[in-house]
Amino acid sequence: TQMPSEPDTPPVQTEAPSATKKTFAELAPTTTMEFAELVGDNGIYEIPEKFPEKGTYKVVVDICHQVVLVYSRDENGEYTVPERYMICTTGSEETPTPLGTFSAEDHRVRFKKFDIDDVYAQYWTQITGEIYFHSLLYTGKDASDYTAKSYKKLGERESHGCIRLLVPDARWIFYHIAPGTDIEIREGTEDDPETAKIKEQLTRPSLPETRPTL
């Protein structure tokens, strides 16, 4: 299925993004997309050759609220300008996602099977070691084989440590987050109304009653 809401191969950004304030729909475009766009496959498998300059963005993963927040620099060089908000699934209590600030590593895979499970994911971007950003899960290398559970569990802790995302969000990271980018994975706290409000607004369509061919 094609992804009409976003370019298939986003243009490389060589300068810091504008500080113009974005709407929530611009920060979280998945909230305006149809189900097929959120789980589909656009059929483009090339690995990015270039990225925005390292340091263009900082990524924050909040475990408590199960969101990924991406910021660019303000006029003072601080990462305060929101660029992207994403719903996610981090590691379960038994297999937690590691906390800390990591420098993104350079391994990327477009659509592959897990080494330990008989499932697949799209748009793998290495955070550190065996911990990656990637899409929700599939039982085969076909978008029509999405697992309903991994879609429904977005926003809850459930993975083996990797960070699952909707396909357009995993794709955005795949193309925009350069090796060396700072990725802060924090525990977060319930006493954080700003992040809680972001999580509340990160809505998505319900699973269709009939599984579509994608």
C-alpha cells in the first residue's frame, strides 16, 4: 500500500529545521492517517545513503507514557523545538528497554525477521547493541501479515527491549535520525502533564473488522 500522506523518500535536510511552531497534526501525522498507511509497506527498500547532519535532532523516549519525542535546536542551541511525536511500545517489565542517553549506531535494515522470534518488522534503526527502533510486528515479510496484538499494544510496555512504532514513524526515524544522534531513554513520571497530554492525543484508528490486503 502506498503512503500518500508522506513522501516515500523524505528529502535530506542539511540545515537545522525552522523554529516555526507546528500544529499537533504536523507533529503527529499518524493521527490523521488511515489504518492501511499505519501498517503498510511502500515497496521501497533502499537504505538511506545520507541523513540530516548529526545533531540536527535529539530523540527522547519516555517509558512511563510510551511516547517518542523528537526535538530540534532553538536559537540558543538547546533541543526545545518539537519536531515529531510518536506512540510507541517499549520493553516489558521482564525485558525492559535500557535507560540512559545513547549515541545512535549505524545499522539499519528495511524489513527483516527477528533472530529469536518467528516475526518480522520494518524500518530497523539501531539505538545501541540489539536495541532498535522498528515498526509493529508481522508474521511474514508482507504488510498484510501485521499482528493485531502489536497494533493494539502500542502505548503499552510489551517488547523484548526494542521500541516499536507505527510504520510512518519508524520510517521517519529510518530516514532522519543520523548515526551519532543523541537518544535519551528516560523512565519518565506520571507527574508530567505535558507528556501525558501528548500521549492522550496520539490516537489511531481501530483495527478493521476484516483484514485488508496491503
